[in-house]
Amino acid sequence: MAIRIDGKAISAQIREEIKAECAAFVAETGILPGLAVIIVGENPASQVYVRNKKKACEEVGFHSVVYELPEGTEQGELNALVDRLNTDPTIHGILVQLPLPKHLDETEVLLRIDPNKDVDAFHPYNVGNIMIGDYRFLPCTPAGVMALLERTGVEIAGKNCVVIGRSNIVGKPMAMLLLHANGTVTVCHSRTKNLAEITRQADILVVAIGRADFVTADMVKPGAVVIDVGMNRRADGKLTGDVDFASVEPIASAITPVPGGVGPMTITMLLKNTLTAAKKA
Ligand code: NAP
């Protein structure tokens, strides 16, 4: 039976460390790390994420402001707010909650954020830095996965690491971080042939697809470490991952549950980035 990697507990531990680091930084400089979160429209899932981010900021002693803009907000207004926050000395991190309503151009607004305040690490400047392995801002979800592996004592160097999913937010930066940690990395996607054959080679399998219970026991090598990034809502409203937990847990050596695995780590890495931004400001 696999070890259950407890993302809630590991996340709480790291947040305590951030809180202590923040207190020391404030005592030394008088500067309060500040995060601004912009949300446009009334997507209920986004509203929950934004509330959680604000709460997390308060818990570690950061200053945080949420800008709730109406659904009909125009691109020019959104851009103007980002411009204002870019020059606001009390704000060190700016986050635009995605997805934006369809009439707004996400790329345009993400490019507008000062790369020094881009705590989501979505700006091409920061993405490029992640690519070359020399970065200040962590890609939040993949960095959360790395922290889970590290704090569980999972060795990455020389291991076969398979990532399913190649999104800019999860799959691609995940592959980069594993590669920088000397894993031998394979990235799979919807056009991959013989997927199960490849995933069965994995010592570490990271799944970020967005399909409930997609990875079953026959796709997993006995003893593998399985990290489930997926967050899917079942018809009954319950949250579930991309891995069929019930069938995979008995054969894996370690596995993240959903909820309570990768999820809590993403906000924790956002907090880390905000503190880094304040320190560099
Ligand atoms: P995404 O942008 O939709 O990307 C999904 C990826 O999965 C794509 O690369 C796609 O391949 C691949 N894929 C889809 N069906 C596949 C199949 N049948 N076989 C192999 N690959 C397949 O999603 P995302 O933003 O990366 O998110 C992935 C999941 O992680 C979602 O459930 C999301 O909610 C969750 N997530 C969780 C957190 C967290 O904090 N825990 C953060 C972000 C995302 P193609 O490129 O070929 O289309």
C-alpha cells in the first residue's frame, strides 16, 4: 500500500516557514509583502480560488488586495488597472485570475504585468528563465509537486519521470523542473501513441490532464510514485483527480490524494513567489 503524500500537512509546514520569513523581513525592512489579485466576472470556481489566496496571504502576514471587476469590463480598463499596480510600491505581486471572460485577451493582460511582479510566472520573460533553470519565480503548481517530492524524500536524479499533459501552466514547466533535477523526462499528451506502455516505465508519474480517473492500475509500474495534479468535479459535486486512486494506491509506493495533495501546494508556492518579489523590490 502506498504512502499517502499529505499535501495539506506539507503545505502547512511550508506556510509556517514563509510566515516566519515574512515576519523577519518586515522587522528588518518595514516592508509588508503585498499581493494584488484581479478577478473579472463571476466564475464561482475562480471566486473560491481568489478567496483562498486572500486568506492564505493574511495567514502568513502579507498585505493583499482583491480587485473584483464586473463581467463587462473592457480590455482598456483591465490594462489600466495592471499599469497602476505595476507602479504601486505597496504591491509586489500581481495575479490575474484565469480564465477571463471571452471578450478579454488573456495574453495581452499577462504580457502587461511587470515581470518583476509576475508571481504566477506566466510572463514569457519568466517562462524563459524557468527554461534555462535560472529563475526567481517558481511555476506554482509544478514547484508544488517538486516540494512534495522533496519533502517525501523521493529521489529524482536518474529516475524515469513521465508527465502526462503539456500545458504551459503545468505539463511543460513540470517537465523542466524534473529535468533540472536530473530526471530522465518523457512528456505525453493527447496524441501520444501507446500511452500505457510509456507510463509503465515511469518511476515518477505526474498526471495533469483534466480527466477524472483516467490513469488506472494497468498504466502504473508497481512501486512508482504517482502525483495527481488533476482537479475534476464529479456529477455529485465532489472533487476528484486524474488518477483512479482506488486501483492505483495498492501498487504505487507513494501517491497524492485529491483533494489534499497538489492543490494546497499551488497557493503555497504563490506565497513564496510574493515574498521573493518583495525581497527583490
Ligand atoms: P489543459 O491545459 O487542458 O491541458 C491538458 C493536457 O492533457 C494537454 O496537454 C492534453 O494534450 C493532455 N491530454 C488530454 N487528454 C489526454 C489523453 N487522453 N491522453 C493524454 N494526454 C491528454 O489542463 P491543465 O491546465 O494542464 O490542467 C490539467 C489538470 O490539472 C486539470 O484537471 C486542472 O484542473 C488541474 N490543475 C490543478 C492545479 C492544482 O493546483 N492542483 C493547478 C492547475 C491545474 P494536448 O496538448 O495534446 O491537448
